[in-house]
Amino acid sequence: MMGGEYSTAKISRGNYLSMWLEPLTAWQLPETCGDRTDTRVETGSIRIHCFVIVGNFRRCGEVVSCAGIKVVPFAAQVPMIRIQMPPNMNDLFGSLIYELDVYSLRLPSSGALPHRLMVQVMKEDGTKPHFRVATGRFYNAPTRNFATIGRVLSAPQMGLEPFEGVQSHVLYVMLQMAVPLRGQDRTRPAPNARPGSYFVIRAPPGFRMLQAVEVNHTGGDLGMVTLTPDGDAASRLNNTMPQPAPTGFGTPDLGGWSMLGEEATYALLDRSLIPAMSSLVMGLRVYPGNTSMPITNTLNLWSVQVYSPGDHNLTVVNFSATFYRTGLGGVPVLGRLENALIQPLVPMVSPSASAPTVQSLSVFFRAVEDVNAGGSIDVEAPRVFDFGAACQASDLSDGYYVTGPVPSVHRLPEIIRCESHRSSDVQTGPYNVARIFIEGPLKGVNIYGFSIIARNPTLDEVSQILSLNDPWSDVDWNITTRGPEGSPVCATYGGAPGAADGSGSWRLVNKSIPPKVSVSQRPSHEPVVSDQWTKMRQVAKSLRGTFSLKRLLKCQGEALATPGPAIAAGHLRVMHSNCLYVSQVEV
């Protein structure tokens, strides 16, 4: 270190020398400091040693005042050292050169790219500051894999997982970089022009990156959780401490993205900056592949690779880190359950809340993918159905499990308990999700069957479901198998069949419409009736045979029962204005 050429620009005893270490968000220096010869300073403190390099009969002296300083009050980071020049130091100017050695610097646990030291000298009263970026060698610290935090957050589809074979699915990826990244700086003259930084997000095998999408900064929990105990455990981050991100949460400019296969590359725009430990959330549209991939698959792993020169103008440093989903495990690509069927015993709506219709549902499915012991099965009903605060699941009667030439139905391998849940975004109301925990494993080739008790909704409750935005369908039932860690393995795609023709989930029946009516005449093209119910009976009597309810839909206008093409096809559409439904009946 040197002073000015003349004594008017000297560095004097009592002047303050400040040093900043980049990145400011990564260093956590000790706040205590003292001279190397001072035995009173506690262990682990910063140590200073000042001595003369060039200058006869001069001395630098012993430091009596120094400290590690926080740039931001109350922050966890301590990236600055402030030293008061020794009181017995000779003034430094002209050809004199002193050396100031700093010991016991605690390197950032996250690492640091090549950087320059920043220093400032000022008078004791804070006047005449002089700031310089040090020349000479760059300093850096090895960047460790765990330091860059990655997560795959919930998807816009209300947290649903991607299914095998779907054309596209949007996932949110959150990153916290351990080091600051800068874009290319073309304004510096050669050879000091700095190359740009970029990072590559790699999805598991089978995925294909399609495009980057906008992120809604105001919705959901995006960017709010940076480090979580369960996510840390899955990502081997058990020993890290949660650190705040001073610059908050943001999304990189979409113009920097490029996609190739399972890789999404983001190149920082010219002269742009992403400070270390900033929370970035990016929306990526992906094709999840044609095969299922549970989290137990060792290939189900995401990674990020970072390329940056730091402050250097030539050498690009790179490092990589693997990451998982927020919470346990990776992002499963769900298989599609086969032979799924949910059949009601009493499909009538509840007459009233005080006199509910409670029934036993028969549930069947082929597991498709093996599930390890200790897994569970979810039965998800439309939001107005209620499994009760403590759901009840059990085996079917013995007759369902008889063996024969057709594929046999198996009991669940020992039902342990049944837990009731509400939909993820609902705090009150019916418990429409039942989670059945089992002791043994599920085999993918087997068909399983069990029963579960549910309360049917009233007509008023049914009318509410038509206005909700359910992630599946407001009127569909679904089945999901989960591994022992709770992550889904397979699920029904678009609802579990239950209707007689297999066209979709079963539907409620309005009890005011008779399920069966006998008719004995040929159709008349102009039935003359005076009221709605009589009109329906008149048309029914003009037909031969028996008609039964096929499905129940919302009413759309006045009562109507007219013969025509539907009758020729063996069907009759009936509308009843006293209910909320249109019933399609078949002859």
C-alpha cells in the first residue's frame, strides 16, 4: 500500500482504511478484530499485521482498532473490514510502501468467483474519502455444490403433476445463485471486455424443454420459501442455515432463453446483473415424456450449471448443482391408472342437510406402477361430496375377490387407516379427499378393489360446484396412488369412469325423476299436455319398454319433452323446471 506522491496526500495515523469483499451477500466475516500480536483478542477474530516493505527507519505499528462491519444493518452478512491506522505509524507517502496482512478471513461457505478487493481511505472525521479497486491478483473461493439452491415449485395447474404423454406442462423452477452473475460488457476496451455469464437448467431424461413463460409474481407462494427443512434434507442441505435474500424475488428477461432437448439455457443480457443469493423464479413449459418416472427413480433429478468469469476478463469458471422439488423428492411424471372404476350404491342426492344420503362406493383400479410398502391411495371426489372428518375405508364383500378365468380383484394389502382432507385451496367445507394408508406394497399388474363411505350433497350444494374452478373437472372423481414418501406415482387422467357406458365419472340422480317407467305405446309426434310433469309422462307412455336415468346435467330453460331424432336413436331428453337438471334417458 502506498500514499500520495507528496505529504499533502499522505496516509496518516488514525486514518480509516475500509475493505469490501465481493460478493457482499456471501461473506460472513468475524465482527471482532485486533493486531496479530494482541493476546487479548478472542479466538477466531480477524488479525492484522502491518509492516514496512520500502522505507528506512520507518514503522507501521500495531493496530488497536478494527472490526468486521455489516453493510446492511441487522443483516446476516459481514462483508466489510474497517481498520484504523496504528497510532504509532509513520506517515505514508512518496516512495514508502507498507504491507497490511489480514488473517483469519472466513471464506464464504457458498464460494466466490474471481474478484478484486475494493478499498477506501478517509480521514478520522470521515472527510476526503479515496476509493480504489485493488490491482494485482484476483481472489476467489471454491464454489460448493450445495451453495446454489434449486427447487421445482408448484405448477400453475394447481399443483398437479405432469402425466406421461401430455403435450406440455408448465413448471416453476426457483434458483438462488451462490455468486453474482453479470452480462457481457462490450464498453470496456480490449483486452478488458468482460465475457457474459449464463446458466443451464437440465431436466431429467425424457423431458424436453419447450419455452420459457411469464411468471405471475402476485399469485401463490412463488418466491416466498427459499430454504425448507424437508427440501434441504432431500438436497443434502442439512447443515446450511437459512439466509435472507436481500434483493428479493424476480424473473429473468424472457429474451435471454434458448431451449435444446432437455436443457434450458439463460444468457444474461449485456451489462445486466443478478446479485448473489437473489431468488429467481422461472416458468418453463416442458414435455414430460412418454414414460412415467416416480421420484424413487434415481434419474429423476434436476441440475443447474453456472458459467461466469466473475470480474475476470478471460477465464470462465463453471460449477454445477443438483436439486429437487420443494419438499421431498423430484418431480414425478405420473403414470395413468388402468381399469379405474368408482361405482355408487345409492346415487341419489341428499333430500336435505339434516337427512343426508350416505352410501358405500366401490373403487377399482389397476396400479400400473409398483408402489413400495407404506404407500397410500387418494380418492378425490367433487368438492361437494363429504367423506367425513374421519373417513372409513374397508374391503369389499368376499364375492368380489373370487378367482376365475378373468383377471381377479385383489384386496388392498392391509388398510392401516384413512385420513380425510379438503382440496388444497379450501379451508372449510366437506372433506372431499380420502387418503387410505396401506401396509404392504402395490403391484402394478394387479387390480385392486375396496369400498369407502361418502355423503352425497343436496341440490343446493350441487349448484355451487358449477361455478368453481377445479383443477380436474368439477364433476369428476379421481384416484391417485402415492409412495411411502407421499409423492404421487399414478393417477386417473381426466376422471375415474363410473357411468354405465364408461364415458366418465358417475353422476348424481335427482330423486324427483323416477329412475324407471313402463311404457306401452308407439310415439306420438304431438303430445298435448297441460303441465310439465304430465307432459313427460305423456311422452313416456307413447314409448314401449323401460327407460332409466343415464346422466344428470344442469337445467337450461322451460320443461320440454319432445320426440324426434333422439327417440329414433333410442334416447329421450327430458327437462324438469322444478329441479336444476336435464336428464337423458334411454329406452
